[in-house]
Amino acid sequence: MIYDQKSFRLKQEEITHPWYVIDADNQILGRLATRVAILLTGKNDPRYTPGVDSGAFVVIVNAEKIQMTGQKWDQKIYVRHTKHPGNAKELVAKDALKKKPGFIIEKAVKRMLPKNRMGLKLIKRLKVYAGTEHPHPAQKPVEIKL
């Protein structure tokens, strides 16, 4: 018995990259980041094909009003190293929010994306802004309520 079923594969000319706007006001960081990562990878689309870049552009506004549960504002530490001996730099989450509000959201989403060339390409589609205004009204982004 021969089955003649074909697997669906999204073709290059069928790919569209829609734009979405998400308001981060009073949103929990981890829950917001997982939903954004799903939109960037395109896994919310029924035509999702692994290895094919079919994700969306995501604009996040009000990044300064993001929330974290528990004691994470004081306990979560972002560490980077300058590659010189003894030069590990640490930044607490509440200080990172004051210094650069979008940094916390960008880090959370980036760590949920694939760790390869595709992930580097996808993170460039994330646009994070501290206030309510963004410079992308020409793309007619669709607002998503989370």
C-alpha cells in the first residue's frame, strides 16, 4: 500500500513577515518573553516549517513598566566579561532597568531563541522602546493583547 501524502514545506515566495505591537505595561517578563519568542520564530503560524525563516517583526513599547515576580529585581544579576583577567562586570536587574529599560526584555527573548545563525537573524526583528511611542507606524503593526 503506497501513500501519496506530501509534507508541507513553506516556500520562499510564500513567506510574509507581519508586524506586531505589544504593550509591556504590567506584564511579567518571562511570560512576555516566551510569547515574543514564539512570534519571532513563526511557531504561531499553522504554516510553520522548521529551518525556514517565517517569523514576524515584534515592537514592544513601555519596556520600563515590565514586572518580575518575587525578589528578582534584587536577586537577578546580568554578568558579562571583558575578556581581561578579573574584569567580570555584574549588573542587578533594577539597575539595568534604570540604565537601559529594553535590555532586560532583549536578553530574556534572545536566550529563548535558537543558538545559531537563525537566532541571530531573528533577534534583529525585535524592537524594544521604553516609552509608548515607536517609529514604525508606516508598517501598520497589529496590536496584540497579552
